[in-house]
Amino acid sequence: MAVIKVLPHSLREKIAAGEVIERPVSVVKELVENSIDAGAGRITVDIQEGGKRLIRVTDDGSGIYAVDMPLAAERHATSKISEEADLYAVSSLGFRGEALASIRAVSRLRIISRRADCDEGTELLAQGDEPMEIRPIGCAPGTSITVTDIFYNLPARLKFLKTNITEQRKIQEIMERYAMAYPEKAFVLTTDGRELLNAVPAASAEDRLIDIYGRQAVDGFVEVTAENDYVSISGLVSRPGFSRSNRSDQTLIINGRLVQSAVFRFALDRAYRELLPTGRYPLALIRLQVDPSKLDVNVHPQKAEVRFVDERDVGILLERAVRRTLLERRLRTLNPFTEARSEISRPGTITTGRKPYAVQAPVNMPLMEEAFTDFFSGKEMPAIKQDRTEAEADMPMKGDGFSGLQVAANTGVNIIGQALQMYVVAYDDLSIILIDQHAAHERILYDRLMQADGGGSEVQVLLLPETIELRPAEVSIVGERSDILKRLGFTVEPFGKNTYRLTGVPMELAEASPAAVFRDIVSDLMEIGGSAREEQIRASLCRRIACHAAVKAGDVLSESEMKQLTVDLLTVPGRAMTCPHGRPVMIKMGQAELLKAFYRS
Amino acid sequence: MKAKIEKSCLASTLQAIMRAVSNRSTQPILGNTLIEFEEGHLLFTGTDLEIGLKTAVKAQVESNGSVTVPAKLLYEIISNLPGEEIELCQEKEHELLVKQGKSKYSIRTLPASEYPLFPELEKGDICEIPAAILQQAIRQVIFASSQDETRPILTGVLLEVEGNNINLAATDGHRLALRSISLPELSQEQIALIIPERTFNELSRLLSSGEGEVVIRVLSNQVAFIYNKIVLVSRIIEGKYPNYRQVIPGNLPSGTVASRDEITKAVKGAHILAKEGSHVVKMSFSAERIAVTAVTQDVGDVYEEINAQYDGEDMDIAFNARYLLDILGNLDEEIVEIKTGTSLSPAIIRPVGKEGYTYVVMPVKMG
Ligand SMILES: Nc1ncnc2c1ncn2[C@@H]1O[C@H](COP(=O)(O)OP(=O)(O)OP(=O)(O)O)[C@@H](O)[C@H]1O
Ligand SMILES: [Mg+2]
């Protein structure tokens, strides 16, 4: 008996759809791209229950002719390309004629559309394999597509969807990205009448960035541009002072498509090397315009990736452009003395470039002389008190051998000193001990934070409250998680559109930058998603706070700080000897080990 | 180039210069001091591009010229020479000779033309201010500046001219220290500069003798402090300092007057325990006394009491002990006044009997 058989049509459709439509946000992506292809100036998206119940995308674009309607939701039917050659020079976002067919296979689909040059519109109702209903209808020019009950016929898929909040956030994020990719268009996103995004047409990419990130953030960005004979790059990247703990704020747009690209990620990483600590990522909005014939858009089922000729070269071009911009900026802010030199021609500042200093002296002298009146009047210069620098004073062991100060009696540990500005070196009766100062402090703070449960930790009230502008998607998560934030010691209150005011921070963060910590916390919340258990969220936020509040590698510790750290670490019974990220806090080398290392056993 | 100079003068000059010299190896010339030989004196310059120091030392100069040499090396060499008079001269290119008696050291030089230019000391004095007063003012505000590099403005100290006053202000967002010095002759009406903390630290060191006056002068994008024979030039932090006046509460209902020494002792005592936890100490104000307490779980608790005059409702207010000790340790007056509003609003600490100093500190909300 034959075992290979052709699958029924409806099953084939479902399988094919699975490639394109993975979750509600995939529907939003396809529909918004269709609206963009239709030349819409305003795209409105309304969702219910994170898009699971309903997604409606309405545009003021070209509309669909009544005669085309029967084919719109058929597989492999498109108005955008017609022959093979077109595939190699696609200038629209769609080209496969698969999106609407896929949506139809897994949901209930309704299209209403009218061309501006027709008096009447057309309505299409479709549901999987069942026959479509098409009829005339009165409506405004443009297209409105409604997708309800996604995956109603695919329970397995439905099970894999996340909570409504998480699915909604994914939609919010992609809408923000489209808004940044197409600043000239209006984008609106609502759920149950509540506005999640409202971006009015903006004059420039920068203005749109302000809509999304708020005015504060704009100073944090610098512009980059670069080009070669087949690509031009333009974009905005964050200054090194402004970074994130993940890459979620990096957006790449190639010929109007939102895509992911490893080449691009690496290029950015390299451009920021040494300018950002490890684990920190820049924010970036990069737009590439590539000759369409160099671009292969047909490589990914959700069109989330593209391939193009000489990708590596483009990566290098981007890297150099970003690096150059960053370094130029940095030099300018850090280096007034060099600046004086480069301003040779500015009248009023006398800088003689490379001429020997002596030539300059006559000009300079009268003023110098005035400055040195005491000298020229013969008074002697007072001796300068020679005290040790603070760093030296804080370094107990420098030069004066092992004073071996005894740490609190109950630990039995003697501290020798700090090594490499990273480790506390100590010993007890049985072993030599190295403590990683950052990891140890992180562990201590983390434990303390996790313990200060329920009642909440102590809050340092801020003398200068910080206003923090967030992206619309972030605003909703801060709202949702306000309880946890409050219990951790963050006092925040809404302060106008997309803005929060931070008036108190956990005591532990007294030395850290409140705004920077809070932003990191918000990115963590975004990443954790809506479905995480409260306990998980708390742990992750406490890790973040501990990391910010802990002493860093490179910080010089005073005697008393080393002592405090060691006592805190060792006197709590049952304390885990790893940092919250799982790295060891302390290394002990016991007698036996040492004997072996010195071949004495 | 040739000059004779006294060792003690040269040594103290180099000590000062070395504070500005950089020890980063990326730009070796910044580890050097520029020496300019001119009629009657030598000029020494050191800079790490953040700050620059220039000073003149009397010398018998036989021939002029300029050269740069590693500052630390030169200092070590001369410190080791026994006699008083030292000769510096150049016989070969790229070499400076240091001579005394039969000792002869030659040091490799880098050309003076490659040394960063010292900014022109244009006119534009803000004021002349007694060194001792400036030094005290710096000490009383500088600890309140922020260490947080992501907020560069707060890492500096505001130097402001307002009417007849020079104000120094620093804040890290949790507390604010403000010192006003009134001076009869101020040439400028309004000026606000944000000076890096390090600059004030170095300046304070230079002022340690406490004698004489310091001239403060604004340059095009720097500021200069001129004191005795030393010019210290520093970059200015760009940006607008927050409006600190807004956070100083006007009329606070309650006030306590007590001995600074006693409060310090009590807070220090409480801090011993508090620092095992979160550094929080609680002050309870009532008619005749202030009680200072701290509790740290699993460690212990402490109760300290001080006599004080207090008018106001009984209240508890908690602070970060370090913020209190910072101010108490830097005041010179015996009696201080603490004014409070509510347990969550800013408190003010001032010395009694002395105008011109205000410290605003935010309380901690207890969990
Ligand atoms: N909002 C819209 N306005 C006007 N025409 C539309 C709109 N949405 C879809 N269409 C028409 O329906 C056709 C089918 O759309 P569909 O998204 O299924 O395919 P596509 O966009 O051509 O290709 P792809 O599968 O790559 O998205 C399009 O080619 C277009 O002609
Ligand atoms: Mg499409």
C-alpha cells in the first residue's frame, strides 16, 4: 500500500501559514506592510486581548478593486511582481502573495476596501477553506482588514501564545519600529480604545525619535552617515553614556524593511568597543538604502532577514562611520587643551600652533607677569604640603608590608590588602583567600534586597527628582509592575505623556545614577515579559540593583571597606558563595593545594 | 639653554607640577613638564589636558630656550642631589643635563613645540578671594558632589557669581551643600561655571598655606586660578547646573540647636551599627533632646541621646548617616541648627552664628 499521499488542501494551507504567521504580531507586521505598500499616509491598528481576539488595520492607501478581491486572499496571488526578473529587484515590502492567504488559513478574515476612483467598496469574508463571501459595501477610500480569533482552528499554536500583555507588547514594539522606519507616516495603535502609540507625521527621523523616546533622549544620540557606490547609510546612534543592557533598542531598516542582521550587530559592537562596558549595548536606528538588484529579500519566511552582496563591506563601512563619529565627539568634550590648539584661526585666542612656545611668550608675558606678581616682588613660594594622595592613603598595604589587620574576631580572616584593584587578598588558619570585590558585594546586596521582602526596603528620597521619558511600550510595563517597583524602593509617579518622575530610590543605590538604574530595570521588565512569576521578576530586578550598587572592579577599597566587605560576606550563615549571576565570589587555596603546587607533598 | 637654580625651589615646583602631569602612557609627552628658560626665571608647565599648572621659579638664566622632560624623573634626580645649587643645561639636542659638583645626569627630552599649548591668560578676573576662605568653602561643599559619571554636571562644583556673592554649590541629588562668600569687589555680575571636583581638590592642595589671595579668571572655555606664583587652568564642565535654589526649603517649622560635637559622636556611634546594614540612622526630636538610633537585623541596635533645644512637634526622621557625618565633620562652628519639615521632606543643617552656609539633606523613608 502506498504510504505517500498528497495532503488535503486545508491542511496544506495551515502548514504553509505556520511559516508566515507565528503569533498575533506576525499578522500586524504583514498587514502594516501591505498598507505601506499601498502608499498609505496613516495606518491605524486596533487590537483586543493582545491581538488574540482581534486585530484591525485600517489605512488610507490605494485600496483594492472589486475585481481583484477574489484573488487577494489566495495563495501566490500578488499585484506586486509578475515575472521572475521582478523578484531580483523588489521595491515593495510584499512580493510573495502569501500573507493574506496565510492569515485566512488560521483565522477569520474580513477585508473592506475601496479605491478612491470607485464609488463603492467591496467586502470580503473568509474563514479557512470555507467559500469566501464577497459583496459590495459602502465605505471610505482605503482598506480595513480585520482578523479575529487567530488560531481558532490550530489549538496547538494557540497554546504557545504568551499572555495578552506580552503579545501586546510585541505588537507595540513592532509598531514603534515601523514608526521609526517611516517617520513621514502617521501610526496609531489602540487597544480597547486606549492609545498605546500615536505618532503624527514627523518632519525627520530625529523628530520621530522624539515621539518614541522622548525629548530627553535625543541629546543622547548622534547622527551617522556614510556611503559607497551602492549603499548609503544614515542613522542615529547613542553616545557611549547612554546604553542598554540588551539589544532591543537597535533597529535596522534596509530599503524600508525592518530586518535582523548579525553583520550589523557585530559592526555596532565593534564600533563601541572600549566605549561601553561588556554587557552594555548602544541604541541605534540605522537606515540602509541598497541598490535593490544587490539585495535578496527572499530568504526568510517572515522576511525578517535579507541577504545582500558584499554584506561584510557594508558592515565595515557602518562600523567605521559610527566609530569615527563617536571618537570625534568624545575628543571634543574631553579635551579643551587640544581644542585650543585646533582653534588657531579664531580671533582673540592666541594660539600659535606648532611654533615654539618661546615665540609666544612675549604676547603672553605681561599677563603671566601680572599673575606672578608675588614672584617678581621677591616673595618666596610657600612649600607645598606633601601629603599622600587619597588613593595612597586608602591603600593600606602599599609598601609597608603585611600588617595583616585582623578582621572581626568571628571570621578569623586576616586581610592582606587589595590586589589588581579587583580582589581582596586575605588568609585564615587554613588557607589563602581571594575575594572578588564586585561579585562579593553583589552577593551581599542581593541577599539583603531579597530579604527585605514585603515591608519594602528603605528609600532614599531624592532632592532632585528625575524625570524619565519612556517608550510607550515601556510605560505600560511600568504601570503593570508598579507594585514590585514600589516594594523594591522605587518611588515613581506618572508625569505627563510617556514620562515618569522618580522621587525615591532604594537606599542601596545612593551612589548610582537613579535614571540609569531605572532605565535598566525597565529594560529588564520588558525582557522578562508579562508572564513571569512575581518571584522571578523580583529576583531579576534585585540582581540588577545589586549590580549597580556594588563596588566595581577598578575601585580602590580602603581598609575599612575591605574589612566591611569580608565581614559582611562571611558572617551570614548559609550565604551562597556565588554572585547572583552564578560566578564564584571567593577562591580559597588550602594547605594541601598549596603544598601540592609547591611540590612539597 | 642654561640656568642655575636652587634645589629647594625646584623641588617644590616639581612637586606641584607633578599633580597635573599625566601618567597615562598613551601620550608620553603628557608625562613631561615643559621648562621655559627666560631672563631671570624658569617657567614650568604640566598638564594632563584636564587641568594645567604653570609656575615660575627664580633662576640665573644664561641662555634662553625651552624643552620638555619627564617631570617625575627630574624630580627624583634632583631630590637625590646633596648640594643646593643645580645647573640645568642643554649641550646636545634631545638631552637635558642636570649638573651638580661632579654629578651629571642627562635626560632625554621631547621638543617643546609638541607640548600642548597653555591657554592664553586673557583678562577677565571674576574676583580676588582670600585663599583661606576659598579653601574652607571648597572643603565644605566638595563632598556633596556626585561620583556618578553618567551625570557629568553633578560631578562638578558650581562656582557662581550673584550680586555681591560668590557661591559654591555641590549636589549629588540627595543632598546639597552651598557656601556663599560675600565680596565687596566683584567685577562680573552673573557667572556660573561648573568646575570639576578634581580641579578644586588640586586647588585646595595648592592653597594649603592659607596665606594670600587667589584670583579667579574666566578664559574662553576654561577657568584659571592664580595664586602666588602658580596658575592652575582647568576645563569647565559644559551644561546647565540644576536650579538648586528651588530645592532649599524656605520656612521649616521645627528647629533644634545642639552641640556639633555631641551630635557627631551620637551619629558616629549609631553608624557603627548602621553601616552593617544600610547606613540609616533615625533621629527622634522632642522637647529637650535628640535620640539617635539604629537597628540592623541580626547585628544589634543602638540608642544615643543628646541634649538639645527643640521647638516643634515630636518627630522621627531617618537619614543616611554618611550624609550627616560629611557635613558635621566639615563645619568649624561649635553649635549647629537642624531644621526639619516632615519625615519625608528636606532638612537643613546650618552652623549657628555664621551666615553663608546651608546644607540640605533628604531623609530616608524607612521600610
Ligand atoms: N492594505 C492594502 N491596500 C491595498 N492593496 C492591498 C492591501 N493589502 C493587500 N493588498 C493587495 O492584496 C495582495 C495580496 O496581499 P498579500 O499580503 O497576501 O501579498 P503581497 O503583499 O503581494 O506579498 P507578501 O506575501 O510578500 O506580503 C497584494 O498584492 C495587494 O495587491
Ligand atoms: Mg503583503
